[in-house]
Amino acid sequence: MRKMDRPDLIPLQQSDRYAATLRLLGRRVTRHLVDDGAPVQAITRRFGPVSVSYLPRADLSGGRARVLSELPASTARLVIPEAPEVFEGGCWPILTPQHIAEINVPHSPVHDTLWANMHQKWRNRLRRALDGPLTLRESYFDLARHRTLLALEQAQRKRRGYRSYPPDFLAAWSRANPHHGLVLEAMHQDETVAFMLFLMHGPVATYVVGWTGPEGRRLHAHNRLMWEAMRSFFAKGLCRIDLGTVDTEDGAALARFKLGCGARVRTLGPTLLAPPGFRVSP
């Protein structure tokens, strides 16, 4: 089984800031200590008569899998392993593995390596964006300040039919984790034509939502924003940018964008379901 390279390079869903956000929303979150790395986080919810402990993107490599045996005996377990884990006896795969895109801080020279890792078409669009009239604005995520931007993304979401982090989660994050969300805006003639929102947890920044209008697309604003995000986060000492899932069927254009900027795809484990009382074999 794959062990995480660094215990602090954990995904958003396993971070303490994610837990603080969910608790603010009234969710029950427990963190289970293990000897060889970060705690494993579980979210327990009741659906009618059934109680489910959900472990999203949990590192269950090696002996860490024993956490599944420590969960309340009355709850079913729903797990998305951070790597292709295999459990014997009573733990069933119910969905095929997801794929995620990550940008890890490269070896020096950072700027030149990031530039070289881009696909040529993506880099050409970035060149045009850099030569164009765009200006950038960077600010900590604050719901009151950025409510209008989020409304634009919500309208885009409904129009295109995709799903992302719900507005109440983003609102709770803003309250629970001030100064741990970053909004990058591309401006043209004093108007925002595109933006990206990243949530920061430890040495990782996770992209959660973004929006662009017709002028932003014409000026390749998202290429410019992603480039500035890479430069800014790695200059601040962060080690990874998590761009979320890659869906080459229903989200082909977004997948091309993520891969074009130089991100690498990594495969998670299949979604697993285990009944109440499930125990990992010793």
C-alpha cells in the first residue's frame, strides 16, 4: 500500500480546517490518532435509520487501516482511500477510483520548471494573457467582500450543470478559517472578468471554485490566474496545489485546463462501503 510522502501534505477533506468548517455547520467530525502520520478524519451522519461514517480521501496505508475497526460498531463505513487500498473480507468497492490533479513544488529553478511543464497550447495562451491588458488583485477570502463573485460562480454552475463545494460550506470556511482562503481576480477596465478561490491548509492550497465571463475567456484570464497562483503559493513556502478531480468525460474542458498547466494526475482508491461492525483483519 502507498504511504503518503509527508504526513502534513494531506488533502483538504482530512485537514483540521475542514473539520472546523463542518463543525460550524453542525456536522459530527472525529479525528482518530495513529502512530505513523496525520490523524484520520471521519464525518458521521444519520440518514433515516442508518448511521454512516464517511472517510473522504483518507490515508489508510499500512497499519492506518485499523481506524476502520475503531469506528462505532453501529455505523456503516463509506471510504474514499487516498491511494488504491485493498481490504479483504466485507469491504466492497461501489464506485470506480477518482483521479485528481496536483502541482507539486518543483526543484529549482522553480519558475523555469513550472514554465517548462506546461503544454505548449496552454503556455501560448498564457503568453497572450501576460501581454494583454489584464491586472490582478489578490485578497483573503471574505464572504461579505466576495459574495457577488460567488453568485456569479453559482449561476455558471447551474448553467453548465456541474457540482462543486456548496455555498454554505464556503461561507462557513470564511468564518471558521479567516486568512486561509485566497481569491485571485483578473481585472480589465476596473471590472472583474475572472476569479479563482483557493483554500489553504498546512502546506497545501486546494482550488475550489472559479468563474470567467466572455471577456475573461477572450483574454485567457484563467491561464494568467493559475500561473500567478503557482508563483504566489510556492513563493510563500507551500508545497502542493490540489486542483481536485479530473473528469475527462463530463468535464473535458476543465480537465484539459488542469493538465495543460502542468499538473500531474494521481489515482485514488475506489469508493468502498463496509457494513456496521466491520473490522480490518489483523
